[in-house]
Amino acid sequence: MATKTAVKPTTGRRKTCVARVRISPGKGQITVNGRPLAAYLQRDTLVLHAKRPLAVTESETKFDVEARVSGGGLAGQAGAISHGIARALLAHREEWRSLLRKEGLLTRDPRAKERKKYGQPGARKRFQYSKR
């Protein structure tokens, strides 16, 4: 399959975050909500997590990425950006499917905060049991 030049928006999700991602051929600039990725995510580990699909496909300097992110916190947003970039790369070049799948980047991470249950102080925590 030949490389497409059309910009196709994709969606990535993690926890309560949604990232709408567009990739286009470029020099590797990544902007999130109009700001550079490192300035937006603030922590190096989150930046590495968000860039993981580009590193796996060895295309860090081949594409410019523009993401609009909403909801959740920084860690969830980094995961959503990563998921969106992986999907966008797949839409761009189908041969990368096995690489991205092997690294687990195409699967939406289903983990989310567990709800609090009635009759207890938290999701799993119980009130102290008193025998007498």
C-alpha cells in the first residue's frame, strides 16, 4: 500500500480523556492544544509515553502531529495521545499494524477508576469490623 498524503483525523482514548489527532508529513513537531508536547505534558515520562508509536515505527522526524485533548489528567491525556497517534499511523501505512499491535499501542487501555460502593468508605475499602 502506498503512502497517503491526506490528513485523516483519528481518535485516541484513555480513562476519561479523548484526543483527536491529525498527522501530516513534516519534521517531527508535535503540538497539543496549540502548545509543544513537552510544555503541555510537563514530565519526560509522559512525553516518552505519548511519542511511543512514533519511536516504534521509527518515524519521529517524518510526521508532524497536531492533537486536541480534552478531559482527565495529564497521564490519561498522554495515553490518549499515544493511542490516537498509533491509529493515525495505521491509517497512514497499514504495514505498521503488526509492529504497533505487538507493542500494544492499538488497544484502548480499559482501566478506569472503580466507582465507590454504598455502605463503605471507598471502592474497595471497608469499615473496620468490630467483634464486640
